[in-house]
Amino acid sequence: MADYSDKELLALFRDDESKNYSFNLIVRKYQERLYWHIRKMVGSHEDADDVMQNTFLKVWKGLESFREDSQLYTWLYRVATNEALTFLKKKKTRYFISTDDDESHVQNKLESDVYFEGDELEKKLHKALAKLPDKQKLVFNMKYFDNIKYEDMSEILDTSVGALKASYHHAVKKLEKYLLED
Amino acid sequence: MRKFDNIEDLKRDTRAGYTVPDGYFENLPMRIQQRCIDEQKSSFTEVVKVGILSIIKPYLLMGSFMITLLIGIYTVNTFLIPSDQMIVTPALSENGSYKIEDMMSQFNESDLTAFVDEAELVNAVNENYSGEAVEFLIDENIDYSTLIEECK
């Protein structure tokens, strides 16, 4: 499969004859990055799959009017992030899950999840992450696991670089304190 | 469990211990493409439905209002007005005018006098009838319907 740049993919998408082909290439290029980003937010594979489909549906509808004032991947990340946050908000409202329940909820989910192969320390890390507010968890995931630059993160989350650095710093302190408790 | 001193010690794997079913990423683009096509079809159908509905809705409302009105008139006419009080169109005579007897038989004295107040009635009697004729009617205690019967 030919390796196209984002600009080329967008140009192909705007041509009716190559629209479907271009979209297919975009999905293949970014699916894994976006999937793991979503998965770390929502936890289960089934939920991540739902959010992924919703994300790419929005991309399909919105790509025509994408103004290219940001990079394609930051725009895709932004759509995926918003979909994941919306999903989490709806889930908490629907099932009346409070933040206090998150820790035991995550523990139970990880124990029964066939698509989790992490060791005990990774389980503990996920339990600790569940204690963080969603946006702080997001910042931590994007910096720690995905190694996204603060400038790109600022575009994705529409937050200043300073605020993101502070958020990450606090997140690390909370997690270290929790992980060292035992 | 692995020893933990610093969060930087942990393995920085973007998957963070999570996995996916076999072949998930191979099949995902096709599933997403199909979902986009289905979504496009259902949104087109919705647009057509909404479009047609918005055009015919006012006519449907007008039609149902008219039907309700007609049913109401028919119901009132059939069930609520007693048959002896229903207005029946008198039959036409041979020369095209209505038969006076048919017309008069639909009304009783009280119906007629209800439309005329006492002063008008007295004036009409005074103008159109001789005093003798009126006195005769009163003395003989003849009522109006009896008079009509005798005229037939």
C-alpha cells in the first residue's frame, strides 16, 4: 500500500472518486494510535471499539470541512478524545458511578478482562489512574504512554502548555504516592 | 510484583498492558467503512421522510379538521336535535312555490309568537284583522292549529 502524506490523503478525500480509498488509508494509518489512546481512557475493548467507530464516523462526516489549520493527526486525536470523554460522562451518568467507585470498578474489570495481560504493577497503575480526574488522566496518558509533545497536546486539548505541564506533574506525584503506599 | 521506585521505571508501552482480539485491526477499516455507508443511507432516508412529512403535514391537519367538523355537525343534527324539531325542507308545489300547509305544519303557535313581541302582534292583528274576527276567535276559544285544520 502506497505511503501518502496527510496532505495527499486529504486531497484524495476531496475527490469523489478516491474518497472511500483515501478514508480507508486514513483509518489504517491512524487506527492503532487512536485505539490505544481511547482504550487507556475507557478501559474495556468493547467500549473502545464503540468509541473508535463513533470517532471515525465523525471523521468521515467532518473531514470534508477540515480547514487544515492544524495537523491531521492532532485533529483526529481531538475527535477521539472528545468522543472518549463524552462516553465516560454518559457512562457515569447512566450507571451512577461516582469517583469513589472507580477504583474497585477498575480492579474488578481488569481481573475479568481477557484482553488485559499486564502484570500486578500495571494493574496497580491502572487502579491509581482511575483515581485521577478524566482530564488529568488524559494528560498523563498522552505524555507518559504516547510521548506527545506539550505543544501538540495543547492543540488537542485546547489548554495552555503551562497548565498541561502542571497537570502532568501533579498526576505523577499522586500516582507515585499511591504506588509506593503498599 | 516488580519493584517500584519511580514512575519512570515502569515500562512505557502505549498499550499499557491491554490487548486486542486477533485480527481486530485488519478488520476494523472494513467495519468502519460499512458503518459510514449505513449511516449515510439512514440519514438520506431521514431527510426524505422529514421532507415529505413537512409538505403533507398542513394538508393532513386541514383534512382532519374538516372531517372532525363534518362528523360534529352530523352528530349534532342526528342525535342531539329531536326529529320533530328538525327543520325539514317543505315540498315544492307544482308552480314551484312552497305549499303553505307544509310550511305552517312545521311550526306551532308558540314558535311563531316567539319571533314577534307582544306590541308587534297587537299591531299586526289590528292592521290586518277586523275586530269582529278577533273577538270571534277569542270568544269561541279557537286556537291557531284548529283554524289551520279547518282550512284544509
